[in-house]
Amino acid sequence: MEHIDFNRFEVTTKLPRHESKGLVFQGWLGTYDNVDLYVHGIYDSLAAAEWAVKEVLLSGAFRRDPDDDLPSDVLAVYRPGRYPPITDDALIQWLEYRIEVSADDDDKELERQADTMIYELQQEGRRSYRLQMRDALEFLRDYAREERDD
């Protein structure tokens, strides 16, 4: 998963211009580096733009990126979700230090473990989806089975 935390909403001072359409107020702006860019409105204040991002576009849990590394024309960056997601490899490494997955664990046991581990991961400020957690636990169980059978 190269772009695991890819969705972002930027509040910027740069006017959104399309190569052929000119100034764009709403909708598709074009692509940059194989990424689709969309405009969700032009606002007369930072507060109004931030309200639109938080209440309309994200209307749920979100987080704001630190301001230190932003380009000069970007005032704020918001991402969906309260916690940043974790990569598959990092999740497997994290699990290896926190839980013993047995070759004998059945699917029901992995489901139970998935719920527990998702909660623990969130307590550390990270996010995993149920399917991702389940896949990681199955990977560890399959590895344990290979070790047992060798």
C-alpha cells in the first residue's frame, strides 16, 4: 500500500486554475502526478474554508497535519480519520510483539483477536481496518503453520 494515507484536503491561497477552463470554483481541476485534483469551493476566509472541510467534506473524524512542512501557499491540510492508518508490514511487525498467534487458532479466535488488537492499536494512536487486521492475523497463523509443519 504505497499511498496508505493519501486522501487529503488542502486549504490553500492559490486560485485553482485548469489549463483550458481557467478558474475552477467547483469540481474536477485536473491531474497532477497521476492524482486527481478537485476543487470544493472558494472561500473568503480561512475560517470559512476550514468549516467547509471539517463539517461538510469530512463530517466525521479527521485530523490536521502539522503546519511545519507545508508549502507557503497551503494554510492547512486535513485528512479523514482520527488516527493515521498503518501499513500492512508495520501492522504485522506490531502484532508480532504483542500477540501470540498459534497455528491452531481458528477463524473465530482470529476474529476475537482482531477486535482486541484494533482497540489496542487505536490506543497507540494508529488505525487499522478490520479486514487488514484479519489478513495480518491470518498471515501470522499461516506462518506458524508452516513453521510447525517444517
